[in-house]
Amino acid sequence: MLETLGLEYHYQHGKKIVFPEIEVKRGQRLLISGFSGCGKTTLLSLIAGALKLQAGDIKFDGINYSSMSSLLLDKFRADHIGYIFQTLNLIPFLSVSENIALGIRFSQSRKSKVNDLNQEITRLVKSLGLGKEVLTTPVNRLSVGQQQRVAVARALLGKPDLILADEPTSALDAETTKKFLNEVMDAFDSTKQAIIMVSHDASITHYFDTVIDLNKQHA
């Protein structure tokens, strides 16, 4: 499904990172680990198409990112990729349901996979351990752990092929992280979507099929 070849990134301060080649199949769980500053978020941003390729290629179902205009890449990303941001990027004054619905706002393809929006949002929040009573609650009234689940539901809505997750457990304690990942991985098992997660937390590696340690790659 996804393949990266010869990716490099040159930062303005002169640092250069050469990334390992990656191949992700449908339904696969990939963890990219490493300490802060090793390039985890940069790699995720390149895969998302949010950073311009400087060297190398990224192919998604055989389609090369470098062959697409910015407009086409934006549409492609909206159709095929769900993103869980480290800062969540939820809109505080909107309800849980309204925030989740934003996940398909810019993708007709993902909208077409949702027959009943309210029913699907309810199913997602329940699968992630939230009660349907939170659906009308503004997200700024939720705990951090609950907000994380809302961000995951938004990314899952409309079944994009690939989910990218940037340090989604960084603000959670160990017990909440365990509960959160158990629920998230159960949700992925039911949808067969692939996930690439970046994290510095070595305790979560057992949740993934494949682990790439960028520290070892740069050693």
C-alpha cells in the first residue's frame, strides 16, 4: 500500500536525516520509535504530504507523491489518510460529534463510506470507550484522555486506508496509555486500517507488528 524510497530531509540549520525505507501493507501496525529530535515527526509529515519531498519517493498504491500537484495531494490526503495530531487540533467550542464529523468534511470518498453519520459517530465513540452521552458535550469539557479518543474517532471516520498518529499518548500516564491503546487497537482490528504511529515510549512496542527505531538507523 505505502512505500518510501530514499527519503532524506535537510533542515535549515544544516542537519540532514536519511530515513530508512518503509513498506506498509493494509491492516499493518507500524511503530516508529526514537528520542526527541531523531526525525519521527518529520518522517510522518513527509508521509502525510504535509512537508515537501526534498529527496526520494513516496508511493501510495503505486501513485508517486512527487507526480501530484499540491491541490491533488491535498485531495489524496483527505481521501486516504487520517491524522491524529500530537496537539489533537480539536475545536474547543464544538461538540464531540461536530469535531468527529470534521474528519470527512473535505473528502467525498470518505463521506460515501458513511451511510448514517450520527450512527457511525456513535459506534466509533462507543468502540473507543466513550459513552454516547458525550456526543453533545463541547470537547473543552473533556479530560485529555477523552479528547485523545475524539481525535482518534475523527481520524477513523470514513475508513481512510492509513492512519498517521503523532505521539498520541505523550500526555497520558502509563495506566491511561494502556487502556487507550487497547481500545484503539481493538478499533483498528475491526476496520483493517493500517496505522503508522511515532512515539518515544518503548513500553508500547508490543502493540505493533513492526517497529523501526530511528536512533539505531542514525547510529
